[in-house]
Amino acid sequence: MFLTVRCLFTTTVPDGNYLVTLHFADIFLGTHEIGLRVFDVLIEGFGVIKDLDIFAEVGGFAALTKAVPTAVSDGALTIQFLTMQQSPKISAIEIEALGTAKAHQAHAVPGGPYFGTDTDNDGVASVSVDGTFSHTHGPGARLFQWKWFANETFVGSGEKTTLTLPVGTHHLELEVTDTDMDVSRDYTSVTIRDSTFADISSLSPSSGDITGSGVVVILGSGFTASASDTTVHFGPVSLSGPSEITVIDSNRIEVKDVPPGDAGKVQVSVETPLGISMPSMYEYKDGIPLSFSTGTLSKGVYGPTCVATGPDGNIYVGTQTGAIIKYELNEKHEVVRNSTSYAVTTSSSSFRSILGIAFDPMDTSPNPAVYVSHATLFHGKLESFNGKISEISGSNLDSYRDVVTGLPVSDLDHGVNGIEFGDNGELYIQVGGNTNAGIPGALSSSGKQKDALFSAATLVAHLARPGYNGDVTLDGNGDQATGFGVEIFASGERNPFDVRTKRQLVCFLV
């Protein structure tokens, strides 16, 4: 099959080992079908994800994550998305540097022993395994890979997974790897029993008050013994006989009166003359259940586009009309005062929309400066490089200063999007593509605006550098002529909408 590269992402990174985490979600508003969107992802030229069908794996409007370790030897990390059916889709890309191998800091905890029952007599059964208690002691490290082996054969991956194994007892191993490339293995066992054994599938209900009382129905299979020959172990309490339990049929047992217990979870199992079932969990709850409530800060806000909490604890909202609304909150998170600044619109004769808002984490003043990204977005405006980042300061947010200018804007609706400060005072900026999926515009004779040097990319502005200059211009060849305090961090993103910087850069793409 002939494959076409439909999206190319590349960024400059030091040589070394990396963990690339790709975030997918098929948010197409039309018909979702299995096989409608299928594509390959290649990292550094090696096929790592083949025949990816997001909808087949998680459905529509649901998140799917794929983590792939890779190595860089030429100073650049490249990710290619290859079309098979329709266009590829990516929502966010995380790139995290992996350390060098260190011994005895990762610890695999496979849980178990596990039990399953072949209820349909086909010789196999499925059992859920859980390795979430696995961990690492490496400073700043975390686990990123879980592999399960049954009788030395690879059978599954992930912290939690479901394995299908034949009747019998199996040696089960879990292998984990952390971001310092330390590998740890530990083992447990899985026993698959035939259909004569009792097996629990669920409890209904699965929780209740610590005072006990009430009926619980145990659902499962193999409940063929009489009530006199059946015992239900309910935490530390054993219940048996017709006065305490009723065997309704081979799939249901009724516990007539739940015993009291302490807050927390207890194991429930069914024992018959043939053996004891794998336990299920019942949770005792104490006091008022935890609940959350929602409220409205303000009604009638026109065109809100972005929101951020300032270091002063107040809420700041940017709008499509260029307004910045500040909501001052009390200790109960109630609005005690709100004010609106039009510093962005009064500083320019053009109608400008704010799409990103951020705060310098080092600014601890009572009235922190607000940094906003803004541009003129409407069709037909011949201002293809009107994107800006501005600092709005003062107690009334009436002091205006541009810190980055000359950023590209498309002829319809791709502009300067989300912004976020890094740990060292640098500002990351998301800029949409100019081509806008080929929508005709007024900026070129062909009806399609070409991408420029800083479009469809994540930029970084080094605001804290001595002699910083963020007034970006391009020469006649399209190369950067001024504003060298602004650089490309990553390119080939089409319309990166938002960004977060927590240990690694995360880009949200649309």
C-alpha cells in the first residue's frame, strides 16, 4: 500500500534516549466508524505504531495514549504521520528525556496470586492483573513501561490488563522500566480453574454504610452447593446456612444481612466443598459522602477564549473582543469585585482577539502583570504578521507593553494561541498555520496563503536574556531578520492551540 506523509513534526533535542508520549482523540463531528481513519506513526524513521485506528481502540471523543521509547543521534527528533485511510489525527505530543540505566531503583509489584474460572468450559479464562503498586525510587524518575510474561512468554502490557490463559497454574512475571532505564522483574501466579469452582463476577451493591444491614447479592457462577454447604466470607465474618444466606441459583447468592465493619474495603469470597473463589471487594463507607458543587462566577461574558488563575489567587479571562476581565475572589472563592481592561484594543486601531493568557511564575507582586497573545483574525485583513504577545500591568491593568511582535496570522482563524512560562523565565508560544487547510484568502493571488517561518510552530521567547529583542521581522527570502530573542522550539504542528510546561513540554494540537 502506498503511504503518504500527511504530518511531520520535528524538534531539536540533544542526542540521547527519550520517551515520546502521543495523545490521540478522534473528535470529528461526523460519522465515526471502525476503519474510517487508520494511519501509521513513525518516530526517528522506525515504524512504532502500525495501523492505528483511534475509534477502534477507544471510540469517538475519548482519549488514547501511546508511549514509545526512542533514541536520537543526530540532534533532531522527527515524528511522521502516514495516511492509510483519511488523515492522521494527533492531539498532543510529550517528549521526555530518559536517563542512563541505574540499578535497583525500580521495583515490579505484580500483585496476586490471581484466580480465574473457565465458566463456559472452553479450556481458557480471562483474569485481570494489576501492577499499579510497582514503583521506582529514582529521584525524578517514573515508570513508563509494564510487560507481563506467563511461563516466560509475553502475554500483555500496561499497569492493568486482562490476560486469557488456559486451565492450570501459570508462572506470571511483571517487568517494569523507569525513565532512568532501570528494569525490574518480580513474579506471582495465575490459576485458571474449571467450571466446577465458584467464581464471583460482581457484588450488588458493592458498598454500604459501616453499620451494616441490608441485602447484598453476589453474582457469579459455580454456586451449585446448598446454603448449608456454602460459606460466604465477608471480611473477617463468615456467613453460612439458610438463616444467613440464600443460594438463589448457580449464578446468585443473597447475603441477607451485611455485618457491620470499619471504613474501608474488605474481601468477599464464596467457599464450597470444591474450594474457595477469588475474592471481590466490598467497601464500607463512613459519614457524609464526598460531593462537589458547581457555581457561576459571572454571566453574560461575551466571547471568552482563555482563563488563568493569577499568582494573586484571582481569575483572569481573555475574550475574543480583546478584553481582559479580572475576578477578585474571597476565601470562599466568591467574586467580590470584577473589572475589565481594554488595554489591548485601545493600543491598536484593529479589532484584536486574545487567545492566550499567562503569568510569570517569578512575579509575586500584589498586582501581577498579565501576559496575553492577541491578533486580528477576521477574513480579508491584509495584516499577515499582526500577532503579538503583550504585557498588561498596573492595578487597573491599564499599562500596555509589547514583548513579541510580528508573528504570522492566517487569513481566516489561525492566530497566536496559548502561551506558558517555563521554569527559567522563557515564554512558550503556540502559533497556528497560515494555510488554514487551504481555505481561500485575500493574501495571495492564488487564493492560498503560504506558511511563514514562525507559523504552525511552538516558539520560545527568551524574555530574561540580556538585550532581549522580540520585534520579529523577516527578510525578502523569508528568513528571520530581527527579533532574535524569539526562536522556533518545534515546527510542523498545523494549529497548536495550548501549551503546558511541567517537567516536559506538552503541546495541544487541533
